[in-house]
Amino acid sequence: MEMLMPLMIEVIGIYSIIVFANVILSWIVNLSGNTTVRQLYWMTNRFVDPALDPIRRVLRPMTGGLGIDVSPLILILFLQILQRMLRSTL
């Protein structure tokens, strides 16, 4: 298990980058009709949406439909906390 910790920490870091890239791509997709950007956004969405959907289900009633999606921010914060907890066990 101790050998897997560094790998898990790296995977969490890479996943955090994918979540951040998904946020940036969602803005670009709305501003641009570029098919490459759409494909990248679709690919990152397939990785990110399964983790974001439960957060969105909880937040939707709390935000009252404001139109601002803070679920990626919450997910990244959770991933950072998890990463630090794993680092502290090494």
C-alpha cells in the first residue's frame, strides 16, 4: 500500500488538472465553434462529470438556480485535501 501512495497522489493531481481544463474548455466551447475544442471538452467531460454530478445534485437546491456552477471548485478543493491527507501518511 505504501508503494501505491505516490501513484495515487499523482493520479489525483492529474485529475485535478483535467477538472480545471474542463472548466476552461467549457468557456472556450461557448465562445468558439472550433470542433477540436468541442472534442477536447467532450473527452474531459467523460472523466469529470461522474465526479461532478453528485456535487451538482447537492448544490442545485442550495444555489437556487443561480446559473453559476461551483461544483468544479468544490471537487478540486476536495481533491487537494485528499492529496494532502495521503502525503501526510507517507
